[in-house]
Amino acid sequence: MEGQGSRGQRVRLSITARRVRIEPSKKRRSYIRRLERVMKTCDAIVADPETPEDVKVKALAVLIRAVKVCYEIVTDVEVEQIEEKAEEIRRALEERRRRGQEPPQG
């Protein structure tokens, strides 16, 4: 493909197509395993009687989203976002528990 540049210069563009092997089923299996780990984490948070209600609600929302994504076409971005949110909830819960176990300062 040829065209004219801004100063009358000739510009040549060459595009070469390569064959790329994409294995969506392999990627999907990986995503499903990752989502299963997220669901297991969220399920444990929800099942724990010591988990505060507001944290349970957040964990349930992530759990529902993970299940929904399992039935849709999964992309790596969605899985990463769900993992990040679940990890955020887990860390917040650990922090709450740690604060609750600390002796009062004063």
C-alpha cells in the first residue's frame, strides 16, 4: 500500500498476517479454576458466623457475580476484577478481626 506523505514523500506500508494459535478452551478452564477459588473464599466468608453482615453482603455480591461470569463468555479482565474485589473483602475482614483482637489502647 502506498500513499503520499505531508511533503510529497512516498510512504509504503506493508502488512504481513501471521497465523496465531489461540486455545480458548484452555484459557476458559484457567478462568473457571480461578473463579472457583474466588467462590470458595467468598463462601467461607459468608458461612463464618463471626463475619459482620455488611462484609457478608459484599462477599455474596462477588459470589453471585462470579457464578454469573462462569456462565458467560469469560475474559481475563473480568476474572481479575472479581479476584481483586474478593481479595479486597478478605483483607478488610482480616483487618477488622485483627483490630478486634487488639487490646484497647489508652
